[in-house]
Amino acid sequence: MVVRDFDRPNIRLVVDSFADEETKRDAFVACVREAAKPGIVYAATRRRTEELAAHLLAAGVSSAAYHAGLRKREREAIQSAFMDGTSDVIVATAAFGMGIDKQDVRFVYHFDIADSVDSYYQEIGRAGRDGTPAEARLFFRPEDVALRRFFSGTPEVRAADADAVLRVLERARKPLAADELAARVDLSNGHLRAVLDHLTDAGGIETAPDGSIRLVTGHGRHRVSAEAEAANERRATFERTRVDMIRGYAETRDCWREFLLSYLGEPFQGPCGNCDNCESGSERAHDPGEQPFALQSRVRHPEFGVGSVVRYEPGRVVVLFDEEGYRTLRLDLVMGGDLLVPAND
């Protein structure tokens, strides 16, 4: 599969870094007040959307908070006001945006970092759909990464949890509906869903077309439980590396457009001329000789396994490993020790 044409050259990319929350908030309010409207602001929590909307209103900016905790009628009214131009700025969690096609959005600002580069690029893509200049700006504090890691965490699935579900199914000797299974195990709905996902991947259970869950015999309860726990650990590691990549975007001195596009698998060589790093001259030149593997080529590492080359940084290569997620490796070490070799998978 060949994937191309992710570039949105009319969107100017900016990252502003801050040492403390108050300075960041004040800069954010001033920036929104001066920016061309309308615009979308993304924040990590429902409470934060309400706080930021209140600060913007106090500064004279027509704005409203939008999140899943509001009643449906309230959300529809807020969305309609934004779409018809009655409200200039909508401050939202990630609950806002899917299916929204407003052509004249002049900015998308992130008060908090997104959970991944994928999410960030999807969200900023709601700006400038009319093809005229727009801006994507991230207000970044290194301390914000801890909050994003917390929200991006997956429920901890222990072997004991998986074993408890399997024992209930063994005793029932028949398929159980999801709500009936939930009533017999001491797990929250979200936790139970995670356990069921990993047990399915491990081959221990199957879900029928009617939604009932049945035990698959012959796999060994203890082995399947251990595999479910291991799968959960791999998933948690993978999610942590996705957050590490969005932090890498915020802190890079390279062309931000090159970072985003290479992450998405589209070759692009900066400077782009429409991001803050390129405009300030801080974008670093890349030596083509430092790229021993083609972007998106498959490579193998003795510890991390097989993966795809995502991007290069001066002296480093970023690889998305199938099992271990994103890893940034020093080129001199991996090449000097033949730690990366072409994979024939």
C-alpha cells in the first residue's frame, strides 16, 4: 500500500515552550485573542476546557467549552453556534471534531499535547480546509507529558484477572453474555473489556455473532492467562512510545513538517518555509549519508525485533518496531555493531 499526500502546506506549524503553567495560560489567552477567527482549541480534560473557555470569555473572546460530559442538547447547541459563526472559538476535548467539516477554521491550538503524533496531525488538519493560510500551535510544557501518559495508559491486565474470567466460563459450561460475565467477576467494565480483548488475541475465548462469549478449550488456562498479561504489557509499552514521539515533535529543532510527514510515511526534506523552526533558522541540515536505510524499509534489531524506519534525526534513526513501539537509536552504535540489518519478513 502506497500512502501519499498528507502535506497541508497552508498550515503554519508552531510550538511554544513554557516553564510554568501560569505563563503558558497567559500566553495562550493573548495568542487566541489576537488570532484570526474562528478556531479550535484542544485540551486534555473536561475541566480544562471549561477553565480555558472562561479565561477566553474574560478576555473578550466569544468561546464555549465542549466535552462528552455535557448533555446532548448542550453539545449540539455549542457545535451549531460554532459552525454558523455565532461563537468564534470552541475549546474541546478530543470528543469534538470527527465528522466536522468547517472550511474556514483559521487555527487549531493545543493547550495540552495530544496522545500521539497521529492524533495531533488529524486534529490540526481541521484548520485551513479552504486552502488559505491557517495555523497549528502547540503550547508545551515538559511536565504536561506526565498527564498525557496517565490518560494514555491502558488498564492493567494481570494473569490473575484473565484466569478469573476463564474460570467463570469453565464453570458455566456454556457461552455467557457480556453483562452476565461482568456480574460474575469483580472487574470494572473497562477493565473487563481489556481482559477480553487480550484473551481473544491469546486464543482463549471467542465472541459469537450474538455477543456471547465462550471458552475455547485445549489451550490451557494458565498459559492463556500469562499470554494475556504479556500482551497487555506490550500494548502499554507501545502506547508509552507514542507519547514519547509527540514529545519528540515538541522538542525537535528540525523542520516540524518534515517530522510529521516522515512519521506518517511520506518522504519530505525540510526546510518547509512555513514552520517556526524553519523561519527562525534553527532547522538542522541532514546529511544524506546518515540515512543507511530507506524510509519505511523493514529492519531487524536483535532485542526489539522487526520494524519500519520512520524518520532520521542528525546522528539518530527512529524505528517503529512491531512489538516494542517507537525507538530512537544512535546511528553510530547500531551501524557499528550491526544492530540494525535489513529484514526479509
